[in-house]
Amino acid sequence: MNKILITGANGQIGSELLTHLRGIYGEDHVVGSDIRLPKNKDDAGLFEIVDVTDAHRFHAVAKEHQVDTVIHLAALLSATAEENPMKAWDLNMGGLMNALEVARELDLKFFTPSSIGAFGHSTPKKNTPQDTLQRPSTMYGVNKVAGELLCDYYHQKFGVDTRSVRFPGLISYVTPPGGGTTDYAVEIYYEAARKGSYTSFIDEHTYMDMMYMPDALEAIHQLMEANPDHLVHRNAFNVSAMSFAPKGIAAEVKKHIPDFTIDYDVDPVRQAIADSWPDNLDTSAAQEEWGFAPSYDLASMTKDMLTHVREKTTNSL
Ligand code: VAH
């Protein structure tokens, strides 16, 4: 990669990926884009307003900046997509098709994330294989499976260098997620720091795969720089760093905030989504084909998250 266009650059992944890749490739080698400028306009760097459902604008911006890579992140997440499935289809699939067409027309490398949401009730829940049944029961999951198949199609049919990972729940302190089923695992840190307690919308015993954002950002960089000759798979690799349930992350928070308490007010919509997802993934293909190796586990992530969230909470007082 030399010149990169990121869509959805104001989002949970995009806002941090912009900084991460600019630190590697240089400020002027990474163009951010989203449907509006970022809040901190002054230090936004190269940034364009792009609605990914506008194919002409999307193509024009990629051509004008002479990028060699598109990292397409603009999408609605699982819970929001379930509330508004038609809007999710239009944005998640219409935007993806436009992104793939731009990559084909301009001969660009291409990345877009899939998700553990691409699996369903009939998928083996434990040690979920790289190649297995994918019959999701959510619009988000349908979008992700269709997206994986489209990305493989554009590679096989048109030779586009498409690569993707199935992200687990991503946890970060920079930009809060929006509309995700795994968002509880971010909220718990903020609520623990603010008021010493948290009410979880996911049942205490529900396991889901998770990863700290620094590991997710480096996974994108590593995969995109991997030798294509070593890739047996492309769209999309299972990646995860840990698997826990709300009771597990709560116990880890209590090690830092002994009086912390958690209770439960389960949201049936997001609980149903979580119940359809795996407990933990087999990530051996990503390890073997491009050296995936996350650095953070639940203990080290919790220590780092609470340090930064406490700083943000104190500064915002
Ligand atoms: C969501 N955070 O909850 C996203 C992600 C695996 C979860 O896809 O929708």
C-alpha cells in the first residue's frame, strides 16, 4: 500500500485506522472520507466528504487522490441494521458494490471487514472453523456473508486484490461504537469509571469473541501487506484475541475497581443477535497465512482501557 482511501473514517474503526496508517505511511498517504467532516476539522488532514452510495463521487475522489488501496468501512452495524434492514441493505450492499467497482475500475487493492456476525445458529459455536456453515439470521449477517462472496467474486472474476477479516467485537476508548451488539464491552468500562456500576443488555453467560482495537488496526495493516502467494483464503479470515461473557469482563473490572457492581437488563433484540453468533473462533488460518498475532488479552486490555477511560472521564469534568 502507498496511498490509501478509507471510507467510514469517522467511525469506531475508521477514526483510529486513519491515525494508525498515517503513522506508518505518512500523513499525506492516507485520505479519510465519510458523509461529513470529522468534529476536529482543523487536524483532519486529507479528508473528503463521500457518501459511498454515490458511485460517481466515490470514483472521482479515489481517482483525484490517485490512491492504490481502498479500505471500505462505511456500514451500519448489527443492532442498527436489525432496526432498519432496508437502509442497511442499501448502505451495506450498495456501498460495497460501489467500493468494489471503484477498486476494479482503478485497479486498487481492497479491504472491507466481515464479522462474526457472518455466522448463524447452525454454525459450530465453539472453535468455529475458518471454513464452515454460514446461515446468519440477521440483516447484518446476510450483508456480511454476501460481502464475503462478492469480494471473492471480484478477485476471481476481475483479479481485484480483495482481502478481509471477520472481526469480533472491537473494544476501544477513542471513538465509541454505535449500534453494535458487542457495544456492552465498551460501555462497561465507561460506566465503571463514571459510577462504579453497569447494567448489561447482554446476558451474563453469553460468550462472544472480542479484540482490543490496537490489535484490529495492526491486523488490517498486516493482512494488506501480506505476500499474496501465501494467502489460501481471502474473504474472510477469522480473527479474535479473546472470548468472554459479561460476567467475565465484570470480574476483570472488579480487580481494578473492587466496589464495581454489574446487573442485567437484557435487550431481547441484541441478545437474540448475540445468541446466533459463535462463542469462540479458530484463528489458525490467519496465524498461518499472514502471521496474525494479537497482543492484548482481557487482563491487559482492561488495564489499558480503564487507564484511558479514567483520563477521558477526568478531563471531561
Ligand atoms: C456489532 N461491533 O456488534 C459489531 C461487530 C462482531 C460485532 O460486527 O455489530
